[in-house]
Amino acid sequence: MTNYLKYIVRSILLVFFQVFILNNIDLFGFMNPFLYVVFILILPFKIKHTPLVILSFLMGYFVDLLSGNIMGIHAASAVLLGFLRPSIIRLVSSSQSDYENKYAPNAISMGGKWFFTYAGVLVFVYNLSYFFLEHFTFSGFFKTIFIAIANTAFTLLAIFIYEYLRNRRSSR
């Protein structure tokens, strides 16, 4: 299967898994893992910025569309994630040689510490923007920060599991 086809299939599966399975998880009344963002995180390093932002928008848009939630919250947060991704890659990398010879970010090729620092920063930014857009107020500022941190931890746990299963299967 070509790489493009793998990414198309992966994006469709992640959107449907997010909408029909993960959106029905509501741990403690506010924690819901946003696993679909892993698609944006593991896109190839060499993807240009504009296609990255467009793909991010499309992932968020389809999650919004199929979820029946307030339109645009996932899309806006995913666009922010896609927009910041190249900067965060440069920020967490000690040099460009850390990633220029690699195809795509993952815990195996980049190392667990690098990948989860990278994923942690971007997932936190995603959750922060998502929950501030959802509440659309600063009156519960610290509560919203707490919810974003807790949801980031839950999403990172889901990403750990996803990466483990994906890398275990590809190493066979």
C-alpha cells in the first residue's frame, strides 16, 4: 500500500474511531481523549506548511461534522495544532539533523522522550484552545486550565497506546 493510501485510510479510521467510540467516553464528566490529533502529529516531516494546515482543518472539520457538536471547535483547534507543528518540531529538536533524515515523527525513530515532549506540547495547546473555545469565557480560567491538563494526560495515554500498537504491528 502506498504511503498516501495509508494516510488516507488512517485518517478515515481515526475520524470514525474518534466520533463513534472515543466521543462516547466521558471520564469524570469532562475527560474525552482526542486521539484523532495523532494523525496530524505523525504526518511526514517534509510536508509543506500549507497542506499540513489544510489537512489539519479537514480532520477537525470532519470530527465536528460527524460529532454534531458546535461546528468549528475541533477544526479551529486542529488548524492551530497544524500551524504550530513545524515550530514545535524545531523547538524540541536540538538540531535539524535530529529529524531531517527521518520520514515521520514516531516514538521509535525519534525516541520516546522526544516524541512525547513533542506530542505533549502540541496536545496541550490543542486542548487549551479547544476548551477555551468551547467555554468561550475566562470566568472559569483555572478550571478550564485544569480540564485542558487532565484531558491532555488522557489523550497522551491514548496516543501512547496507539503508538505502541502501531509500532508493534509494523515491527513484525
